[in-house]
Amino acid sequence: MNVPEISVLLPYYNAEATLADAIDSVLAQQGVDFELILIDDGSTDSSSKVAGRYHNDPRVVAHSHANMGLAATLNVGIELARAAIVARMDADDIARPGRLRSQVAYLNVHPEVNLVGGQINRCVDGVVDSQSNFPLEHSEIVTLLRVGGHALSHPAIAFRTEAARRVGGYWGEGVAEDWDFYLKMAETGRVANLPEVVLDYRFHDAGINAENMRLVRTNIALATENHRRRVSDRAELSATDFRTNTPLALRIRIESETRSLTAYRRGLRTAGTRRLMWLSIASVMGPQFAARRLLSNRHQRER
């Protein structure tokens, strides 16, 4: 078999309602030779039957295992990938036409770049609510990541396979595996974003749970702290050590970020005065996020 230009890594777990749309959006990509690696992470619904409809497509590679979680499943996919470039996809998102071609072309022209993302449409109930304005350049992206700001969208990235293997892939600490991965890739090369939209990102109720968001923000703080330690030749902290010794000021910041982002996601799921209420709460609890959203909206109006 010919080696593809890019391997698309699409893990899924209980995604029967959205999986076919995600797969179709990848298989519709043109202008680039790709393989689509579908990994069933121990689904208990009908996801495997949905995926099975595509197994006869020669571009599809199917794999399944008992439930391992996202990070471990992604590491399996990185090892399965035959191409020099891997693109990420989630089972509830839609790849925009031309996404793979654009990211492969960018990485081919920029050998110093390990990882490239792109802009996303934030979609609620199938309707585009807003568009990201992620920074394009390495220094701006890393600066934002180091303070816990969203500078990349995980299902929208493409990266060099060997670079991912060199940094050890994704960590085993659970959620925020993407943050740790971004920073490790940025330490060994450069990272970037394309200016164009490459993905329709679906917001849904599963992302609103405050306890899950608190764990995400805690692990993002751990990822950024360990990044600082690595670049200054200090030993990394385990998740247990970090949580045991988290300073009070950082715990307060994590809590405010958690409440802000939970309220923001609730606001996206509502309309009218309730939407305004939730977005106002998000702004009060996380003024740093509110400022970025306002700046993003201004840039969108100027386009």
C-alpha cells in the first residue's frame, strides 16, 4: 500500500448520533492522500455499527479495544499512523472542505513547525454561533497557553508523527491531555494556526458540567507548571503532588475560571435574557476570558 500524506485519527466512544457526519466530512476531503483511523474506545452503544458501514472503504483503518480513555486511545492511534503527519478529529465535529489539504501544505512549507491548528466555527444545535480568532504565530500561541488561554482547538490540529512520538505522545493524567501535548510540541519545534476555518466544533450539554470543568482547569494549571519546569530543567510534578500543594491563589483562580467557563457554555445553550444572564456571570467570574471574547468578536466584525 502507498504511504498516505496524512493519517486522520478519529477515536470515538458512544457517539452513534454524530459519528457518521464526522466520518463523512473526512472522507469528502479532496486534494490529499489520506487514511482515516477509526478507533472504538470500548463503546457500549451502536457506534461500532455506524463505523462498520465504512470499513470497506480502502482509506479506512479500523481498530477497537476496551475503554482506555481519550489520551491512551490517541497514543494507540499515533502508533498506528503510517503517514508523516497526523490530523485529529473528534466524533462530534465536522471537518471543513479543504482542511487536510491546507494543513498538509502548510507543514510541507514550514518544516520548523511541529503542529498547526486553524480557526473553528462554534456550533450550537447545528447553527454557527461564533468563530474563533486564535493567534497564528508561535510566540502568541505559547504565551496564551501558558496562562490557560485557549489558543488551539484539539480536534482541529495536525502534527508531525515523529515529533509526537519523540515527546511521548499524550500524558496519563486524564483531561487536559491536549494542553500538555501542545506545550511539549512547542518545546521541540514551533506551533501555528491557519487563519481559515478548518472545523465546525459542536458545543453540547456534556461540556457544561462544573466538576468536569474544574478538573480540566486544574490539569491545565498542572500542564503549564510542568512546562515551566521542563524549560528551566526542573523535575516535573505528579498530579497528586500538584493538587496537594496547590497555592491558595491558584486554587482561587482555578475556581473563578471554572465558574466563568461553565457559565459561558450554559450561555451558548440558551437564548434571550437567560443567555445574557449566563454570559454576564461568565464575564464577572472570568474577566480575562471576557476580554478575549470581545477582542475576537471585534476582529470578526472587521473581516
